[in-house]
Amino acid sequence: MAVIDRLNSSLEKWLPEQRLFLRSDDTTRFVRLRPLTQLAGISGMTAVFGWTLVASSFLVIDAVSSGNSRDQMLRAQSSFEERLDQLSAERDARAAEALAAQSRFTVALDQVSKMQTQLLKSEEQRREVETGLDAVQTTLRDAITERDQAQAIVTAEAGDQATPDRSGEFSVALDILSNELRSAADQRASAEQEAADAQLAAQELTVERDQILARNDEILTQLEDAVSVSVKPLDDVFRSVGMNPDDVLNTIRRGYSGQGGPLTPMSYSTRGDAALSQGETKARQIIVTLDQMNTYRIAIEKLPLAMPVKASFRYTSGFGRRWGRMHEGIDMAGPIGTPIYATGDGVVIHAGRASGYGNLIKIQHELGTETRYGHLNRINVKVGDKVSQGDRIGDMGNTGRSTGPHLHYEVRMKGRAVDPMSFIKAADNVF
């Protein structure tokens, strides 16, 4: 008591003692407010005001940061999709250039083959001409020899009588054969030059084709890396919510398995090209990965990944054990009448009162998932209704076993309750 009196005495100058009078019809009473009591009251009010200010700041910062994070994710996804479209367009352009280069290369090879054939024909003609020339020269030498012998015999028999001179005819024949031989040699030289030019053009086309194939392979590699990086977050989403990605893919593919169309016999190239085959293999692998990513996105659209409350709220209880019992969902507190939205596409399987839940809505989604929305003030759907993600299904309330207005939100996988926060966090990694 002495300590309290000393404290009151020291505080007297700042907080003088106050008296609160309570008057009734026949009596008057008063309550003494000593300095220490006044200090305790002021401290309590200051603490309550400070706590209210800090909590409000945290809620505002959390709302702002959540919006900024979602905007950044949307911008990143948009940029990635634009880059993916650019890479796809560039890959198609390079593939078209490669096919055009392959066509030009084939034409050049055909031209070289024709030139080589012409060169062989020219060589055979030259050899035939040379053989014919050798025969003519032999015949000419034999004729000259016979002529000389005949001249000698005639000269010896006829004395001074002159004989006709046929050397001019042989000279004309030799000139004709020489001209034919020169013409054949010129044709052969021209064919050799054309063949060399065609081979040079073929080499240039080969270099151009190799460069296009290298660039195409680089683009395919970048595209393959891009789609591989895109698939991993989707794979992690299903693992984070306790689902086997392979089972999810198989389920979706069974639901989207239509095929058809006329079949055309395949044609095979007799030339073969290892570089093109390697590019086709990589392109097929990219198509497989893109199909996997598209299947993942179809599956994600079937999961309840959205937020059930879009207005301001406060998390008041999480998933797990609470007061010795299992709390199989999360609680989001807000004013009565706050709109409640479906977190995914599905069918309403319950819309009414339920023990402990108060007014309750159950929605059955695909892939064995179910969501529950409890303690509602109002229900806007009925059993059998098909709802889409974002549809308003009711209003927040305080029905059932509840200490204040809030939404009790549950997610169940094949009848087993799982933490709804894993789905909410997974949504942040996808959208």
C-alpha cells in the first residue's frame, strides 16, 4: 500500500485525483479516481487504439501486396506467352526456310547430275571422234601410200604422161575432221565449266541449309527449354495439393480422347537427312510437352483455385487441430451479407441447413474435389445447379455453431479434408 501511495503522490501533479459523483433520488455517492487508476485507464485505451491502428495497417499492406503480386504474375504470364508465340513463329519461319533450301539443294543436285551426264556424253563423243579421226588418218595414210605407189607405177609405164592430183581432197577431209574435233573439245570444256559452277552452287546451298538448320535447332532448343520451365510450376501445383500429376493427366486424357479424319499413306525420302530428322524429333518432343502443359491447364480449370471471398476479410482460424478437435477448413471473418463466390466449376449437391455448419452449400467439382461453404446468412443456389468459378452462391452469415459472422470454407479430396490454403497458394503460382 505504501508503494501505491507513493506512486499516487508522484503522479498527483500530472493526474490530480478526480471524483465521479453518482446522484439518485435520495442519496449522492461518488467514486474516487486516483492518479494510478487514471494512468491505468489511459494506458489501456492507448494500447487498444495502437493495436487497432497496427492491425488495420497490416490488413491494408496485405491487400496491397496481394494485388501487386497478382498483377506481376499476370504480366509475367502475358510476357511469357508472347515470347512463346514469337519463338513458335520464328521456328515456323526457319522450318519453311529449311524446306526451301532443301528444295534448292535438290534442284542443284539434279542440275549437277545432268551436267555430269552431258559431260560423259561429250567425253564419249570426243573419244568416238578421236577414234574416227585415227581411222581416217590411217585410211588417208594408206591412200597416200597407194597413191604414191600408183603414181610410181604409172610414171614408170607412161613415161612423161601426167596423173590427176587428189591431195586437195584429202586436205579438205582432214580440215573437216579437225573442225569436228575442235568443236567436240569446246563442248567438253563448256560442260566441265557448267558442272563446276553447279557444284559450287550446290556447296553454297549446302552451307546455307546447314546455317538454317543450326538456327532452327537453336530455336527449337529455346522453345523446348521454355515449355519445360512452364510445365514444372503446373506439376508442382498438383503435388502441393496432394494429387498425383500422372493420374490427373490420365484422367483428363480419357475425357479428351477424340480422334478421326482421313488417313494418307506416308511418303519417305530416298535421300535422307540426319539434321532434319533430329529437328523433327525435337519438334515432336516439344509438341508432347505442349500437350502435357495444355492437359495440365485443362485440369487446373477444373480445380477450385479461386478465393471464395473477394471483399475485405480477416483470417480467424486455420486448418488443423483446435480446442482438442480437428478444424477441417479455414475461417474468413467479415460483415454479414459479404458476397460468397464459387471457387471452381461444379454441381451443387447440398444447399440447406446442416448440423454445426448452419446454412451450408456443397459443390462437387471434377477430379474428386468438393468444396463446402458454411455459416451462410443466405443461399442463392439449389441442389442440381451447375455453377461456374466466380458465380455468387450466397452471403456470409452467423448461422450454426458460430461465435460471429464468418465463412467456414472447406476443400475435400475424395472425401478427405485437405488444407484449403494449399489450393489458394497454388492459384498464386498459376494465375
